[in-house]
Amino acid sequence: MKKNWQKFVVFFLIICLFVLMPLIISEYRLNLVITMLIYSLFAVSYNIIFGQGGQLSFGHAAYFGTGAYTCILLIKYFECSLPLSIAASGLSGGLLGLLLGAFIVRMKGVPFALITLAFNQLIYISAEKFRGITGGEDGVAAYRPNFFIGGLEIDLFSTINWYYFVLFLVIVCIFFCWYFTQTPLGRLNFCLRDNEERVNFIGYNSYLSRLLIYGFACFFAGVAGGLASSFQEFVTTTFINLDKSSEVLMMTFIGGGGNFIGPIIGAFSLTFFNDIISGLTERWSLIQGILFIILVLYAPNGLSGIYRSVKDKYMRR
């Protein structure tokens, strides 16, 4: 009971910190925090497949990019409202996840990783070829519209207003992802990772369960993509390429895919690290790769795993 109370206090203090963030940091840093929030949602959605489901995917950017294109195209050509466009982004990512997942979730291990990579490249090449819709490498640009609520117009061009909009939406989505882990299907995801034969033995349909879980994860990847494209007011094929899939993998691994909070820590840490190191050297990606190798060798459970190890040693003492 005391431990739950301590967690609630820590969570409340973190929320207060984020609410007061615009009063503490500059506009440039606030934009960086917005990026961190969006990628934390992307990493949490990936962790449903990787950390909780035990499947290594190299194709999660396909759903992120699909959501990004959906949002921008709806705003540009159909003048849809931003909440509707972002909801459609999630639906497009989820539907694509169910469509491709019908083939993907039949696989496990290395075949699973390879087929996700193949489908990601298929979506990437499609975006390159259908230039009339996607703009190819030139991309598509559209200003994000204002938000109307109760007859009140909120200017989302303002960085502060946009920050609070993203903060609210990301918190809601991450809450749903956490709540999913408490549901029977979410708990079944852990069981499928640990012992799929036992799941089949007790009467569950492992194929259908994996497909629904995969579609759920892709839905929130699409939402993250919609937020990212509306934040940049631009989308291009870089939202779908292998670099984006590798980036979310690194975020999840660095934070630690073994627990729910790890990907959020990884998204914030890697985004902040990249921002600092890219201002110091043009070879920042090399340093990023070296850091990743060190973590793989000496901290396979990520930053959250290091914290748990230090905490356990302290408690034993």
C-alpha cells in the first residue's frame, strides 16, 4: 500500500513538472520536449510488440509513416480538423497493422524480423513511387489547423498551446497502452512471449490474439506519426524508412523493454542525447552507435535495468 502511494506521488509530481514546463524552459527546448513526448508514444507502442510480446520488429516505421501521411493529406486536401485527422492516423496505422499482421504474426523469431523488414520496405517504396499522392522524396506540407472546442478557437501555431495539446493526447494514449497491459489480452501478450504452447493448450487462439495485439500497437504508432507530421507540418519518406524503425528500436532498448516505463525513458534520453551531440560534431551518429553497442554489451536491460540493479543493491545493504 505504501509503495503504491509513493508511485502515485511520483507520478503526480512528474505531471506537475510537465504542466509547468513552458514556464521553466525556452521555446526551443519546449519544441524538443514535444519531440520527446511524440517519440515516447511511438516507443511505447513498439514495446507492446518487442518488450511485452518478445518479437523483434524492423517494420514499425511503416505504421508511423502511414499515420503521418494520413494526417497531412487529410488536412491538406480535405481540410479536416486536427483531432479527426489524428484519429484517422491511428485508424490507418491500425488497419494496415491488421492487414500486414495477418501474414506477419504467423512468424516468430528471425522470420518475424525479416518479414517486418520486407513489408516496411514495401510501404517505403510505395511512398516513393506514388509521387502524385505522397510527393516522393519532396514530401507533402500542410499547416496544422486551429483546434475548436465548445465554440472556442485555440491557436495551435503557438508553441505553448501545441505543447499542451500534444501533452494531453500523449498522456491519454500512454494511459490506454498501460491499461491494455492490465487486461486479459494484454496479460496474454506476456504469456505468448514466455510460453505459447501453454497458451494454446489452455484453449486460447494464439494467432488471433497476436493479430489483435499487433493491430493495437500499430494504432498508437499511427497516432504518433500523425502527431509528428502535424508538428513538423511536413511529411516525407523519411518517416517510413529503415532509419526510423531502427531509431524506435534503439529508444526501446536503451530505456529497457522489460518494463512499461523503459521506452519512455529511452525516447527522452536518446532524443536529448542526439540534440546535444549533434551540436558538437557532425559524426554524432557514430557516437550514438558506439553508445548503443556499449549498452548491448554491458547493460542489456537498458537504463531502467541499471536503475533496478542499483536499487536492489541498495535495498540489500
